[in-house]
Amino acid sequence: MPNSGFTNEAVGVKYGDMDPFKILCQLAGLQTADQLKFHGVREVPWSRGESVYLIEEEDQYTGHVEEGLGTKNLAAEMMDILSAWERMVKNLKQSHFSSIAQCCVAMIVNDMITLGVFPMTVLMHLAVGDSKWFKNEVRSNALIAGWQLACQTSRCSWGGGETPTLRDVVYPRTVVLSGSGYGRIKPKERLIMKNVQSGDAIVFFESSGIHANGLTPAREIADTLTDGYLTRLSDNSTFGDALLTPTHIYVPIIEDCILEGVEIHYGVNITGHGWKKLMRLEEPFTYAINTLPQPQPIFQFLQKHGNLTDKQAYETFNMGAGFAVYVPHSEIEKVIAIARRHSISAWCSGKIRKQGSRKAVWIQPLDVLYEAEELAIR
């Protein structure tokens, strides 16, 4: 591997290649927006490029998200194999696919709530390389149970989905797991308007671990370890089990904040691009972070064995912070209390400032700086 370490770029996940395509798709999609007039609705133009796409109706907004799990299922498949003997001896009917089902749903619904959309329904898309994949009842039942529980946690309905067999496209022993979600904002006053102000506070919600981003570098690291996924971390958990900790679902927190009148100016689901995602807004602001979470052992392990600098680690992984909201200082304690009510730690991590046309994220305790040109997603 290059001396730069196991970054997304180094293992072939190159946002510099992917993001221009996404931008071209958005520009082409913009030319279709006038078709909504046939349905008596219109798009919210500034929602293009956001985590959720919005349509404005007479008395509500509706939102749609499409998301994928990425390669986390490959870690689940490997851990199912490695734990097969133990499960057989103990007669355990378990599979790690229950965990990754929640991760996939979380990727969808956590994007929806960034603008205040309450998820109503989520659909699963499970593409397999061989239809025999479904014959493993323990694994299939775990996936079903995990998806069901995640929808219940997200306060939404599981509406169905699609299960194509894509021979010669997907490897026979694996799957591609993704899905989509639909929700609404009603009344319309509950829309999170991107109304960020200089002086706003940045409130982080803890992550449960790696969530569903950065798994490709993590899997590459596993291949370099003598014990692979069974390598023990400082808390005595295995590397594989730590990678497969279910992603937190933040829907109940954000919904309760909105229902209880908390003034949220913006929400950020910290996924791809890591902490650079904090400057997703088009309007230029600087985001000064002065209080860091204590990263879980998985992140210390990844940074050490992946030979990652602090800057590389915080643009690859969530490093202990899974979601952020930008709020007036008067709302900080209320947000923290609501998160605590849902057994999620939250804290004020920094402040937003207007400094002319400058856009940047500055992680002060580590002296890590990301400038605007390092996040080209629009």
C-alpha cells in the first residue's frame, strides 16, 4: 500500500471520480423538474445536492432518498463464516445480517431527517448473484428481522422492495443491499430551512462505531492482520464484531426535537467524506470544532493499523460523531436532553462563524483543517 495509508483514495474509493458524475446527474435531473407541473407540485430547487430531495405540495413537503449499504455485508459474510463453529456448538440461530440490515435502513432515514423529513416508508433492494443465497434461512431471517426492527425504530413502515438475481454481475456468494425511503414534512413550517447563522452551535450525536462508511479501507486492513477479523481490540472485542455494530438511527431524536419546538438550522449525516461533510452547505461558513468525542477503540485501531494521519482519519471515518445539528446556543441543552432521553450522548462541539467567502472545517484540538475545495459535491 502507499505510504499515505489505507485511505478511501488509496483503496480505490475515489470521490474525485464519483462526485463529478453525481453533479452531472443533478444538472441533468434539474432539466426534468418542470415535469412535476403535471402533478400539480414543484420541487424545492435548493434541495438538489442535499441528503434528501424535496417536493413541495399545497400543505406539505415530501422527501425521497436512495441509499446503499456499501461493502459492509462482506464483513458480515466473513464473520458469519468465522463464527459458524461457535454458533453450531451453542445451537445459536444468529447471523450478522441483522446488524447490517439496520445499517442500511439507517443510511436512508438519517439522510431524510437532515431537512426535517419524517420517514413514512422504506423499501429494500437486495440484489444477489445466485438465487440459492436465499436458502440460508438463518441469514435471511436475520436480515428480515433486522430490517423490520430498524423500520420500527425509525417510526416508519416497511413497504416492500425488490430481490433481483443478477448472475454475472454480483458474485454468487454475496449481495448488494440498498433501499429507498419516502417521507413528509407536515405542517410545512417544520422544514429545516438551512437557516444557519454566524454564532450557531454545532451539536454532535455520538456514533455507535464505524457505521456504514469506510468499510473498504477497513476490510483492506483486515487482510493485513494475522488474525484478520478476529483480531482483538483494546476493549477485547473482535475487529469484525466492532465493524458490524449496528448504525445508530437518529430519527426519534430529530423528530422529537422538531415536535418539541427546537429551532434546528441544519442537519448533517456524517457519512462519506467524514467530517468534511460538516461544510456541505453552499453558503460559506467556517466550522470550528473545539470539543472532540473520545473515539471508540475501533477508530484508534483503524488509524494505527491503517497508517492514517489525523486528517486522513477524520475525512474517512466518523471518528465517534455520527450526526450533527446546527442550532442557536439557546437550544443546546434541550437538544442534549432529548438525545439523552433516547440513550444517545450529545454535546456542543464548536461554533459556526461567517468569515466572508471562506468555507472551512477546523478541528482545533488536532490542528486539522479542511478547505472548501476539498469537498466538491455540488
